[in-house]
Amino acid sequence: MNNPFKLSLVQYSPIWEDKSANTEKLKTMLLQISGSDLIIFPEMSLTGFTMKAREFAEDLTGETNTFFSSVAKEKKCAIIYGVIERGKKKSFNTLVHLNNQGNIITTYRKIHPFSYSSEDLFYGKGKNTVTTKVKGIKIGLSICYDLRFPELYRFYAKEKVHLIIDIANWPDTRIEHWRTLLKARAIENQCYVAGVNRVGSDPKLNYNGFTSLFDPMGKEIFSYENDEKIITSEIDKSVVTDLRKRLPFLNDIRLV
């Protein structure tokens, strides 16, 4: 591996709508992590997938940011987490990227709120694709239901990302969709795909995780079911660039 990049995926069972309890829980879990370049947490990291958007919304510099910023500084690594971002009319289901100093580098607002569960009634729709970088790894950002819309990821393929990230609260009743779509996004865009899902239960649904990492050929590097676990692995961007040279399929995209 020429330029190894270490990422840690946090699969845990958030305590429903309790930010304080979840920060304490994560502090204990994070004791096992050292030497990672990037730590990734599930969608709505400290609340679970709540529709109480107004009650739990906060500014991007609020308590959730304060906690994850402290983690970034302590672990000396980048962080990606999910938060309910306060907006002018509606709140947003937002992904935040912090650098290893705990500063916000960029944010991504979920483009596709999950209308099947009425998320679109409580949360606004993001308008922009977002890429970011950590130590030379170019990353395309997405949240949960976005995974069902391959056109989003085509934009990331054209941006030549090395890694696509999807943070989620994806229930067990449709978990085979999650697993299959993560693999498909890796194959069709010839890059690594990391899917970070929660476990446990909320008042309506059960979650069995299957937090996963796929390589650019669609090979499953790991996938974990049910257990609260932090999974750490290395990726290498040269694997992505070499594959795209050897199999230059992305050059033939015509409709995006």
C-alpha cells in the first residue's frame, strides 16, 4: 500500500433523542481509537432519526459541534458527523466535516429527505453536491436515502473522488437494499464506498447496522452486523487511480 489512509467507522446504538447521554456513550467507545486519519459517525449522530426538527435543531457551532470538535482535537484526526442544522424556515439533516483542529471544513445538506417517513415535511432539501478532502483523499458526501439516487454519485465520479461516504439510520427491514446499493455505488463509480449505519432501536424501527467498506471493484472489505463496534481499515487512493486507468469506464459517461 503506497499511501495508506486509516479511517474508523463508528457503528453504535444512540440513546433516543438524548444528546448528553450519547456524548458520554461515545466518549467511552472512542477510547479504543488511535492513529486514525478520519472518524465517521452515523446520520443525526447524537439524536437518532428524529422528526422533532425544531426541538433538536442547533447552529453549526452548537453543542454537537462542541463535542465532535473536542474529539477531533483529542484524536488529532478529521471527523464526519451528522447533526440537525437550524435553518431559516426548515431545519436540515446535515453532515459536517471537521479537520484535525476541530474546525469546520465543509457541510453537506441531505439532498433527498426521506418522504416515505415524512422527513421532507420537517427538513429542507439540500441543493448542492459536496466534495471535500482529507490528506489528499477526495471524498463525496451523502446521507442515508441519498443512496437510492445513483445520479448524485455520478457527479462525484466525474469529480474523480477516491471515496464516497454515506452516513445513515437505515432500518433492518430494508438492509439488503443498503448492502446492495453500497456495493453498486462502488462498482459503478470505481471508488471506495463507506456506509456508516447505526444499530439498536428507536420508537418505530430496528437497525442491524451492516456498516461496510467496499473497494473500487465492489469487493467487501468488511461489513458488521448488530454489534456496537468501531471498525478501522486502510484505503489507498492509488488503487482508485490505477483501476480507472486500467478500466477507463468513467470516460464513457454520456447522460450526466
